[in-house]
Amino acid sequence: MIRKLIFRLKKLDLTKKIYKTIFKVIGSMPPDKKLVVFESYLGKQYSCNPRAIYEHLQTHSPGYKVYWSVDPRSMETFESKGLNTVKRFSIKWLFIMARARYWVSNSRLPLWIPKPKHTLYLQTWHGTPLKRLAADMEEVHMPGTDSEQYKTNFLSESARWDFLISPNRYSTDIFRRAFEFNKEVIESGYPRNDILYKEDSSQRISELKRKLGIPEDKNIILYAPTWRDNEFYSVGKYKFNLKLDLELMQQELGNEYVVLLRMHYLISENLDLSSYNGFAYNMSSYEDIRELYLLADLLITDYSSVFFDYANLKKPMIFYVYDIESYRDQLRGFYFDFEKEAPGPLVKSTKGIIEEIKKIESGEFLYKERLEAFYGQFCYLEDGNASKRVVERIFRT
């Protein structure tokens, strides 16, 4: 067993070396100046800022040769949309990546891929930071690494970025320090949030409800928590213990509400919601969380950056933070006083969530002023035109 494992590791290492050599050779050749490679969440989703930038580019700047870098396990989703795809780490992918003029990604690319001199790497990132990032993290609790190695690898990756998108000045300051990024930051707002300004209509929401089979006469709660660094099965596969008491919520709220559960892309759990048919819906694999924002009358989250995006809609939020002491003091730490500045109540039980929802129903939502202040600090650049600003800056380079 050990011999087989050693053999596999040596084979993998040799494969990487061969790939790297081929990549360097191809990357030394003249580039295809109209070739663009997009990737979102390690090739698992057609989503987020890369999707918004791609859609604007296709509509307003035709003539580019575009590929989506896709994890083979997610290929069906991309192909069903008629997108031009290439399997991540395939030989074809290697040739395309090495000749591309542009890389656009919202997460890190493998360090063993050498970036050609002719390639412009646009890192869009994927959220406004609440929890500490990269060089700002005191301790790292993720599998397969330690604090020093994690930071070294992260900063080696960020050194390859040519441009970085920021949703606001607050994020720019943190990104520059945490990523040790000294090149150009495009402070544009987040492209993925354009839809929240362009498609926030009752007609669009009704269309989405029909598309997803959700009762049109029910209010919608979106539960979108983040992952925990120290809860995992293996490298890249995190678990999540659902603390939400869906049975109690159904008893108390089922006549008027349904719940959409959207787990973080790193969480590998398979939710069994069969006992809550018609009340709870698993939307973890639904690629476009932006549409779920439009649908939701209320967001329940924890420390996920989703609440910065959802704040653009100025709708109520509840923060289910049953483990806030350990998350704040041991796992990550926060960039600001979350307990004082969160644009909604912090609760530690499902009963507390239900009580807050009933307060909102009765018009007792006491966080309107705090939500307005939060919007003014974090969402002031959002106006539906962030994609346009990014495309005009990058694709004239």
C-alpha cells in the first residue's frame, strides 16, 4: 500500500515537471492576442465575477477567442449552456493556457503553472473580506499545509497577478496588505453584482420562482453559510455540520416561508432534505447565487462575504453565529468589529432566528440605519456597470 502511494506521488511529480517544461516551451512562442481563458472556483462553476466579465465582453467586445477552464466533473453544466470549454489540466488546456493573452480567475491557479511573459492575469477575487486573509492570518488551520507554507504559496501566487479587482476602498487597503499586491487594483465594484441593479424586478423574481419550482405565494429565506477551516475530510474537502433546526423552522414558519440552502463551494456535504419537501430546497449546486439573492426576501448567513453582496438590495439579514467566539478568536479573526457593525441581528440558535423573523414581519427590524451606513461604506461603487469598467480597462491593454 505504501509502495503504491509513493509510486503515485512520484508519477504525479514527474507529470507536473513534464507539464511545466512543455508549458514553458509553448509560453515562449508568440501569443494569441485575442485568446482569453476564464475560470471560476477552480473550474467548478460558471459564476461570480469571471462570468459577469465574460458576458459583458461577449456582448460588447466580440472578436475574442474565449475558453472556460472546467473541472471535468462539472463539464456537463458548461456544455449545456453552449460555452466554449477546455478540460482543466488536459493537454489541450496546457496549450491554450500557455498561448493565452489573458487569464481571468476568481481563485488561485496552481503554482506549478508558469505564467508566460505575454499573459495578463486578472484576479477578480470573490468577496469583500470580513475574515482575515493570507498574510494577515495569524494561524492557518487548513489541511495539508501550515501557516508558513500557506502564506508563502499564496504570496507566490499573488505576485503573478497583473490586475486585481476591488469592490471598494476598504477592500483595496486589505487586499494590498494581505496579498502584498503592489500592481494595479481596479476599484470598480464587483461585476457579479451588476445583475442586482439591472434585474431586480417582480417579473424577474416570478420567472425565477417558476424556473426553480418554488411556490410564488411564499416568502423566501436564503441560508448561505461559509466553511470552517478546521472542519474537513481531506485537502480541499470541507465538511459542515448543519446547525439549523429545519423541523422547528417548518413548524413555525412553513405556512408563509420556504428556505433555500446554499452551501459554500468548498463544503462537500450532501444535504438530505427529503423530510422537508416543499419547505427546504438544496441550492448548493445552483451555479448563480446572484439569482438566489434576487429571490430572497431575507438572508441568513454567518461570516460569509455574501452579506456584502446582498446588502446591495437593502433587504433584512440575520447572522447565525453559533460559534462566533471560536471563529473570531481561533480560526480567522475579523477586520472590523463584526458584533457592533453587522447590518442585522446576531443570534446563536434556530429559536433566535425565528424570533427575529417574526420581528421583521411585525415591522420591528431595528437595523435599517445600520444597513444604510453599511451600504454607504461597502456598496457605494455598485451601480450595474462594474463589468463595463473592468472590460474597458483590461481588454484595451
